[in-house]
Amino acid sequence: MKMSEKLKYLVINTSVEDLTEVYFFNQGKKSQVILKESRQHLKNLIPTIKNLLEKEKTKFGDLDFVALNEGPGSWTGLRIGFATVKVLAMLSRVPLIVYNNFELISKESKSLDGLFLIKCSETNYFYRHIKNGNIVSEGVVSEVKLFENYSEEVKYYLISEINIVTELVEKKFNEKMFSNSFDVEPMYLTEGLITPKIKNE
Amino acid sequence: MNKDVYILALETSCDDTSVSVVKNGNEVLSNIVWNQNKTHEKFGGIVPELGARRHLKVINYVIEEAILKSGIQKDQISAIAVNNQKGLIRSLVVGVAAAKSLAYILEVPLISVHHIEGHIYSNILSNSKIKFPHLCLTVSGGHNLLVLVNNHFDYQIIGNTLDDACGEVFDKVARYLGLGFPGGPIIDKLSKDGDSRKYKFSRPMLDQDNFNFSFSGLKTEITRFIEKNNTNPDLKISDFAASFQQAVVETLIGKSIKAAKKYNLKQISVVGGVSANSKLREEFQKYADKLNLEVYFPELGFTTDNAAMIGAAAYYKFLNQDFESLELEVFPNRPL
């Protein structure tokens, strides 16, 4: 994509309970910090953003946009990401773009087979099972059921490993799909919002 | 200090989203409180997840309104203060995350304040006559302490509740009677037409030689009383409410006065949501006058949770340069 050669932006993901992900893209170059620490979004997020931007000699206000994962995922994780980024965007007037894990899965799943998992709460996962490019089943499943119902041959993908986010958020930027920092809210996922479709299992 | 200090303070510990700008620790330029009572009243109590979602939904509006109303510009803000101790964890994180973003973008220091510390300063903010040392009674739905306030940030807790906080009992009794939420103001209003001597309820632990409170026994006594008199046509709910309130008020006053005498303190400061109770104010003043003690209550707007009190306490931390790093976390259960 042509635009990316000029764009400067952050991508922030706090939807997974034990991962704080901050990516900085500058004219097509990527630098990133991924912290694997359980439930430490609040402690780590702002220092991570600050250190990363300082290292790259960039001020937050100089960004073309900031992209934030809106979920579904860990409620508290999302809430910390949102409270942080809402205020950053409001004060700096940097445009805000949100993207969600469904968008990531639906793009990536065309080329992959396996079970996609997003941790929604302490014991529950949102999952989508893909076989030969088709959705076999999707829904919310508890950790216990997950390991009871799926055999080892299924390959697991954690959402953080799916790396098509640049394409997605830059497309949104080009189409000016900005969110209002005052009103934007996480995608809170609960059982019931998704009807599990169990096929051939 | 010859330069004015403007502190932008946030308080999101429970069900109120509040942001305030306080000048030099004593002048409240704005104090926006976004109350969630409507969200929670149908449940008869606070639902933590709902509360946290509500905080997140309104936080930018409340911050902007507080700055706008204060009349100052963003670049005049000297520091950001936030309550990160004591409260519901899901709610606290919203305020703390927002506070860190503010401190980072505005490039000003970050100050942390304990929720109860904030309440103690709500009265220092309201009454310039309060000096150190003084005795502070904190009463709300979440805390019920007797504290010796020796100096700025020098506290000694001498009494605590062994079970429920006083405000919680008001809420529970109101809920049991189907009167609504929050219970304190409802029972206060009902009691105005009632006879507070009509029914005799116990004054828990008043005769004991310590400064602790316990309200769960009284709560059980009250619920039993309601069950027994449910169909009694002669029972006037206002008499009942007034009698219940009297029992609570006398307990709070009795314990506080005992403590003031033992520690030889002339000034008693009463803070927290229950300090808005009209009967408590009236009776406390009566006792204090009789015993030649001074009792102080915050302005009504500063009794329930508010960010102005956080800003007032933070001012003295600002003077001490008691600042936090951007790694600040929340401590929902940390004692004062």
C-alpha cells in the first residue's frame, strides 16, 4: 500500500489478558514492544508508549493516527486500553481508529486452518474453528470444554500472532473510518451475543 | 510558593465519575460529578461491571467539562491527581488509566491519593478552622473509621467497622423495605416525619471500651423487626425509619465523643456520604456544644465521592513533591 510509506502511527492491543502489545509504524518501518505479563496493562501501557515514542524521537501529537483493538477480549484489559487511548486521543487530537478481532480473524482465516482463540474472561474463550477455509464452528467456550472437545491435531492460533493489522488499519485510515474518542466503547463479548454453530463435531 | 498551583483530580472509585480542578488546595474551580444512581437503582446496589462501563463511557466528557468550567487552560495545569487506593478495582482502573494519559500528554507530575485521605481533606477544604491534630470520623457505604489526624498524611486508625460500614446498613434497610437506592437520603427524608423514640433498637458496641463499630447485628435486628411487623397496621414506616436512624446516629456520636475525650482532642471532623445525614449533623452539634467540642462537616457537595477532595489532598503532596511514576497501579483494598 502506497500510503504506508508516509504514515506514522501506533497500534495498541490490550484485548488479551496477559499481553500488552504496542506497535509503532513509521514510513513502513515497524518497531514494537510486546510484554508478556499477566494483568499488567495498567502498569505497562503508558510507559511502553512513552518509551517507544521517545526512542523513535516522535511526539504523540505527531502521529497520523492511533489504532486500538476494541475486542472482543478481556474486559478489564480492553477497559484499560480504552481509558488510556480515549484520553490520549482527546488531548492530542490524534485521530482514533478501532479494529476488532473478528475483522482480523475473517481476513486471516482464509489462508489458515485451525482454531482461533481470543481470551474473553478468566475462563472463557471466543473461538472460531476453520477447516479448509470454512468456518466449522464458532462461539464462546470455557477453558475446560475447550480442552475436552478439541483433539491435539487442531492447530491453535493466538490472536496476537495474526499479523495483518497494518493492512486493516491503513485501509480504515484511507477511508477516514475514525472513531469519536468521547463515545467509543469496547466490544464487550458475552455468551449469547454469538450463537455457537456446531457442525460435524 | 508564589506560583498558583492548579491540580486536575480524578475520582472513579465507586459509582460516581468525578473530575475537578482545585487551585492552591482550597479553591474549587470546578467539580463535575457524573452520578450513576439511575444505572444501579433497579438492582438495589452497585453492580461493579456496569459501574466500570459507565465510567469509561463518560470519562472524556467529565474531564473536558471540568477543564472548561474551571476557566483555566490545559497548559496551566500543574499536576494530575487520582485516587488509586480503595474502591472497586474495575472502576479505579478507568480513572488511573485516564490520569496517566493526562500526565503523559500534558507533561506534568502524577500524584496518588487514598480515597479515605480524600474524604479527610474534603473537610479541611470546607472548613479552614480545622487544625492538627483532630479526630476524623469517616462514614460512608464503604468505610467507617475513627482516625487521629496528627498532621498532613500522618494518620492513626483507632476504630474500624468489624463488619458492615454504616452507609451500607442504610442501603440494605432501604432495599429491604423496597424504598430505593441509595438508602441514606431516603431514610433521612422519611425520618423527618417520624418519632425517633417510638422503637428502641440497640446501639451496637457503644458500651465497649474500644472505638470499633459493628452494624451487622443491628441490621439483623432491623430485618427481624420488619418481618415481625410486616402486617402490623399500626406501624408507621416513618417512625421506624426515625428510630433506626436514631440508633445509628447515637452510636456514631457516642463512639466519636469517647475517642475525642480519650485522646484529648477538641475538634471532630465528620466526613463521607453519611455525613450528609441531617439528623447526624443536628445531634452531633448538640452534643458538641454541650461538651465544649467543635464538630465540622464538609459542604454537602463534598460529602459523597468527589474529585475536589482528591485535588485538595494532592496539593499538599505537590508541595512535598510526592510524585508517582507513570507505572502507577491500583490498590483496591489498601488500608489508609
